[in-house]
Amino acid sequence: MLSRIDLFLIHPPKTALRGAKKAGLDFIWFGVKELRACLFAGLFFLAIFCVPHSGVLGVPRYDVLLLIALAIQFTMFFTRLESLDEIKAITLFHVLGFALELFKTSSAIGSWHYPEAGWSKIGGVPLFSGFMYAAVGSYIIQCWRLFDLKIRHHPPILHAVLLSLALYANFFTHHFIGDYRGYIAAVALGMYARSTVVFTPYDRPYKMPLLVAFALIGFFIWLAENMGTFFGVWRYPNQLGAWATVHVGKWGSWTLLVMMTFTITLFLKDIKKRIHVAQ
């Protein structure tokens, strides 16, 4: 059923609409495809907001969230909404995210913490936390297919990979040798200045600067992070007494992380052919 919906979204019926009506149809179709691309992230964050602090039937909240995330992921795979290659990429996002969580929540760093008990916590980090990063990867992968994304003037893949490695390393090393995110962001601005993403909401392609797409996705992740901390799933040190908005600087960090996640998806075999590398 769901795979037929995907086919319908990707290959919609022909229309004779023109002008403002056609633009309205494109806008509606864009919204529907966005909702579909956010299926994993939407269901997962809905669970975060709906599962009570006390858990369910004696099972702690963090463990319930892990079970829900696994159920969503298996359902998407068995309904062919995600391929095996896509599952492998999403698993990599989970591992990279969980490793970052372990480091950031350690007693030596203490950037944030997970205050509740749970059976599936390792080093103080619940296993479900990796799915928050996997949700970002799932969204980007779904967008590739649903919007028939194409990239024009992408920087050389090796350069993008090296930049992503530097970014990921900086999340760890800035606690010891200084924060170089500003320099990494400046390099990214130069590398992706000419890059554009071509996307098709209904049957007409549109384009936007790739950096704008990264920033928009990062902004909505920042909003989701604010909601996650508001519901007490995790807390930053400045939120222990009373909830406060997550620092806007995290928007920039999420934007860079989206760029890194995007780079990983470039190695999926169905995506490589859609990348035009700038010469």
C-alpha cells in the first residue's frame, strides 16, 4: 500500500493546470512529499512527545522509544520504503550519532545528559538516541527518491568527504584543541557556493542553492531539538533548573551535520548518477 503511494507521488497524473493554480498544486505536492519524507522522523518524534515520562507498563520511556524506533525501521524496510543499501547507510548514521552522544554525555565533557533510567542505556546514553541522527539520514534518503533530486556543480567528492571528516572530528576535538567550526563553515561556503539542488514537487523541476537547503533542514532539526528538551528527553546544563531555548548556535552545528549526512548518502548506488561534480 505505502509503496503504491510512493509511486503515485513520484509519477503523478498529468494536469492541464497553468499559472497560479499549477503553482498551488506544486506547493501542495511539495508539502505532501515532505510529510512522506519525514515519515520516520515524524513518527519517531511523535513517540518522543507522546510516551509518558513514567514509561509504559513498567517499561522505562527510553526503552519504549527504542522499541518504537526499531518497529518503524523494520516496517519501512519490509514495506519497501527503504532498500537494504539505505538501511546500511541509516545504520551508519546511527553509529556515528551514538558515538558522538557517548562522548558528549561523558562525565569529562557533560555537554548534555539523559536524566531518566533505562535498561538500554550504555555509558549513560540510551540506544534510541542514535535514531535521532538516523532520522535525519532517512529524511535525506527519502528526499532523493521522492523529489528526484539532482545536484549541479557539486564539489569534488573527495573534498566533500575530507570536509565531513574534519567536521565530525571537530565535534570531539574542540573540547581539547579549540573549536574550528567557523573555519569549517567558511570552507563549506566556498566549496558549495555554486552548488544547486534540483527538485521536482509535481512535474516541474525547481532549484535552490544547496547551502540554503542544508540551512533549512538544520533549522527544523533545531526546532525539533527544542521540543525534545522541552519534553525532558534530554537536558543541557542551562536547562536543569528551568527549560530554556537551545542556543541558536546549535542551528549552525546541525546545518554542518546535515551537510555531513548528505555527503554519506552520495555513495548510495542509485544516487551517484545524479551528481554533477564541478570541474
